[in-house]
Amino acid sequence: MQTTNFDGSQIQLPKIAIAELPSWVRPAESPFLYPPYAKDVGIEQDFLKYLKLIYPKTVQDFHKADFIYLPVFWTRLHLTNDYGRSGLAELQEAVNPWLTKDVKTFTICQYDDGPLVELQESMVFLGSRQTKNGLDVPLLASPMPKQLWNRKLVNRDIKASFSGRLATHSIRQQLIEATSEHKEIYFSPRSLRPRSYAALLARSKLALSPRGYGGSSFRFFEALQMGAVPWLIGEEDVRPFKSQIDWDSISFYSKSVEDFIHRFEELTGQDIDQRVTNVSLHSDSVWRLGAWCHLLVRELQFIQEGP
């Protein structure tokens, strides 16, 4: 089966098989929910659902597959096993038979520390990678709470805002200390309830999204849902699918707080407003559950075709 590429050309979808792993590697629920407004579903569950119910090239014969997917719910599993302090030997034994060089294997991992077992040459798509290793996918939760107004009509009277925990990474404290007196940046003095947080994003032109414990932040994609322009701040540019999405037209990235301050001071109102407009016009094909998986499949196709 073929599908249409962004430039109108046709691409051949890769054949994907789902590895037969024991059900215990996919716990039915997480011991706790994060973000607090989210339902117990994330990108790991979302992609498996996509392969089973939507993707037209899922195959049963592993010998005919271009890729084999390892269906492990890494986040639920590691959290259930005391943040990965137990159960790793059994998990390693379960995945070992599928770590073959004959067919490329891959997995989707939302857990900040990544899979805590050795996956050899498997491709690992990470929602919040901390190092240069791994391929990026969006860090997504349930949709933001719906507001009573049309987000396109709301008055974006805040130039830039940040609301979130500071203890998850030192870069957040650095950001507060460096810009706390800046009149054009609003910092919430306390944790906001989900609706109040969504309302803040809806009023903001820029949503500062410093990395947390992981290299990304739910805030980056929450901002896009609410029509704000996210500004990722962290050592690694973990914005996903760069070959398919012109991120610089709808977001900003700075590798450090110093770089952010320098660029923020030089920004014109026109620079910001153009990106706000671009966000409102851009398809939400990557920042909500159920709509990003086809972009990952395209990445697999690019990998298969090679340079």
C-alpha cells in the first residue's frame, strides 16, 4: 500500500510486525497519573493501538516484516517495579529473542530514563531523551481541558509565561533567577489547577518550556494545543520529526538560559505574532494523541530508504 507524501509523491509504507512479548510487560495501569489532568494513556499505549487498529501494513509473518515493534509499556512497567529497581532481569530475558540483526527492531518509550535494559541495535524513539542517543517523538498526555471560549478569539495579553515545578532540573531555577524581574515574562507564583493553567497558555503568546527531569516537557505540546508558541530550553533540541515539520516557524529553541535571554531581548513583536499565526494555521498532526503515529511511520520509511 502507498500513501501520499507532503510533496505529492507516493511512498511505500513499511511492513511492521508486533513482537510476541508476555502480557506482563504491558501493565494495565500506572501507579500514578502525570500530568494530573491526564488519563492513564501515553504515547506507548497510543502507538500500539495505532498498529493494531489503524495501520494498514501490520503483518503477522515476522520474516516478511521490514520492522519489528517491541510492545513494552516502559513507563508503567518501570514505575510499577519501583522505578526500574526490580524486574529488569526478567524484562531483559523477555526481549532478548527479538534483538536480531536480521530485521530492524524499534520501540516507543516515554519514560524519562529510557528503557532500562540493553536493546542492542534496536531503534528507541523517546518522548523525552536526556542524551544525544535516541530518536525523538512528542511527549503527549490527554488533551488540555476545554475552555469556554474560542482560542482564536482570546486576547493574548501575556508576552511570555511559565508555570511549573522548579525542582525537576536546575535550568528551571536558572530561568527564574535570570528573568524574575523581567516585566514581560509572567511566572505563576504557585501550581495552577488544570483549567487555570490552560487559561494561562491561552492568554500567552510565548510559553517557556524549559526541560525537566527528561529532555523535553509536556508544556511544549500543551502550549501548541492552546495556540501559544512554545520555547524549548535545554541542552538537546528534542523537537521531533524535524525532517517533516518546520519547527522554527512555530516554536523556538535555546540550548541555555543565556541563549534564551539573548534571543528574547532581540525578538520583535512581528517575529512573535507571525509564529502565533503559524501555530493557529498549522495542522495539529503531532501534538495530540491519536494523530502523531503516522509521522513516526514516515520516519521509519526514511530510515529504510537510507541517505
